Amino acid sequence: MTEHLDAARELAAAYLATLRERPVRAAGDPAALRRELPREGADPAEVVRELAAAAEPGLVASAGPRYFGFVTGGALPAALGADWLTSAWDQNAGLHSMSPAAAAAEQTVGRWVIDLLGLPPHAGFGVVTGAQMANVSALAAARHGVLRDAGWDVEARGLAGAPEIRVIAHAETHSTVFNALRLLGFGRDTVIRVPADDRGRMDAAALRAELGDGPAIVCAQAGNVNSGAFDPFPEIAAACAERGAWLHVDGAFGLWAAAAPERAHLCAGVDAADSWALDAHKWLNVPYDGALAIVRDPGALSGSLALTGAYLTVAGEAERNGGDWAPEASRRARAFPMWAALRSLGRDGVADLVERDCRLAARIAGRLAAEPGVAILNDVVLNQALARFGDDDAATDAVIARVQQEGTCWLGGTRWHGRAAMRISVSGWQTTEEDADRSAAAIAAAWRDVASGRLH
């Protein structure tokens, strides 16, 4: 009865044993996955083995210690084990009656995270897939809250004929915020975008000039996805409070800095916001996927998302229906791996993980800055570093491509102030100083090769 689980464990253990030294890039095309569906089924254990063999060429070592692309964390051992149990238990976290255990895990995870980050203790929260849906959920609560205060029930009456909501973001706001606004009926092109400074931080004076009377939602950021910079929350929050605007903070990875004593100053004033979006599969290093939408006013979150139906069970006073706090009804019990990750790290472990990755990002940046022709474009205040090679777009793109192909590490490219840049994001729990040095050496070697080819 457990042959399929034994096969999965054996194959997973074999994969994890190679994770530190295997090329980080995918080896090739997983062509064997693209096959016609056979008429007859197969033995479960054989299917697991067939899947592993077919997927192998297309697997990226993103859970390993030298994957620096897209702010991607790995999977902590306790969280990985809990994720296996989550699949075996197969709990639906939509209603308390469907899984009191999943509901209790959600309650505890939310309480732990809110306390860890110094956010309002009575805030409401939803457990969702990622920062995209966390932004959707929090901004749905914002829409509810500002229109409720204007005397309009948006859940009952919709947006047609509603008081106009002015939505203000800035030039460096993350794309998932604009996508969330689109899904909520605002439209990406209706957003007022105030300038950002050379570090990618919102211009608070420009925001103040844009704020007027009437419903307004302001979208700020904790951790610029390129530079790692934080918006000036005290000034932004004060401007929002004066005008009665809702302040939302996209803190997908940067908000975890609040849990680290040496970085917490970056989040000064963030607790004055009205809502926050936070990923767990980034810096908390849980297996994909998991995130939190946190809202100061619990009624605004549940009011915008709660399920209704005669066949649904109502949560008791001490119970929690997860589907009342997130867009999904039937939903995976994502809080189990989060609970395990937080329990295995503890407060000190979360702080150490954040601090260590920040130091390693600065270490890589320092090694690269010592190379002739390499420029670090940002102040490395967090876990993000931007490098440019030969002050040339084509050379920078060529170095990125060469590093990706060589396989020691993997990182991506971006545009920063209109120029090509290499984007290095250190987010994993396994990364060491040796990994940082190996990666910096591989990047430097790629740059020398490109420079040599360019000059000769």
C-alpha cells in the first residue's frame, strides 16, 4: 500500500542529495512529459518513477544554495516534511468543519507572523497562494473600506456608479500590484504614478501633492524588487492619515526585515499602514506556495471576501473559516508548512536567516565591485544587488546568459534607470559564504570572458 510513497521518498532523497552540486540551470528539455494519454492506467509506484525520470532534465535547482533569481527561497527541512504531510492528510482549509487542524494552524501562523513583524495585534489575515493574491485580497479590503466610509456597499452594488477611488502608486511599484488593481476593476492605466527617487523609493512630497479629498488608496512598498529599498513609511503614513487614505504595503519579501534587529529600521513606520502583502515561499522558505494578506481592520477583509451559501457552515466564535479571509473556497492547507517553518526557526532563526542572506548579498556585491569594469548600481541594504558590466547593455546581457549557461549559479536580468543590469537576490536558507564566493567567482569569470571576446 505504500510502494508509491516509498518510491517518492527514495527519489526525493536522491534529488536533494544532488542539490548542492548539480548545475543550477535545467539540463535540457523534459520532452518525455509531452506524451499522449494511454488508454490503460499504470501502477502508482511506476507512475511516480516515470514522472521523476521524465521531469529530471527540466528541473531547476531553485531550492538549492546558489539560485539567486526572482527572490526565490528554498524549502526548509521541517517545512518540506510538513508539506508531504499536507498532501497525505489532504485537508480542505476552506471551512473549520472540514479541518479543525488546518483552521488552527492558520490561526496560529497568522498570530505568530503578525507578532513577529510588529503589526497591529488584532489585524485580520488570509492565507493565500502568493503575493499576487495577497495584494488582490488586501486591495479588495481597501476597496471595501474606503467605499464603506463613503457610504457605498461595493460588494452589493459593484463599482458602477460608486464614488471615484483615486489609486496612487509610484514608478517602482511591483507589477503584481497593478495586476491586482486590474482584477479588482480599477484598471492599470487609471493609477496615478508618483515619481520614485534614484533608489526606487516613493517620493513622499509628490504623494502629498496628489492626495485630495474623497476615497483614496495608496500603494507603497517594503523592499524594491530591484534595489531592495524601502519607501519612507513615516512620511507616507502621515500624508495618508491627514487625507483619510488607505495605505497598502506590498512587502512580499522585504517585510520580513522587520523580524531582524539589524534590518528592522528599514521598516520603521510600516505598522501604521492599513494592509500588507507578505510571501512565505520567499524568505520564510516554505515549499511553493504560500503567502499572507494582513489587514488592520478584520471586518474590511472578511467583508470583501467572505463566503455565503445555505449549505456552508458558519464558524463559531473561537473557530475560523479560512475561505472567509481569502479568495479561494476549496483550498490547500498551506498553513501547515508555514507553521513548521516558523516553529523550526523560532524568532532567532527567522532573524538569522534574514541577516545572513543580506550579508551574503553584500559579500557578492563586494567581490564583484572589486573587478575592473563591474559596477554595483544600488546600495545593498537588503538581499538585492544590481551589477552592470562594462557600462554596456549588450555586455551585461551576455554575462547574464553566460552565467546561466555555465551553471554554478543562476540569476536574472532587469532594467534599472533604463540600463541593463544583473539582478542578484539571496533568499535561501542553505546559502553559505562559500556559495557566495563561488558564485561571485563564476560571475567574474563570465565577465572576463565576455570582455575578452568583446575587446579581441
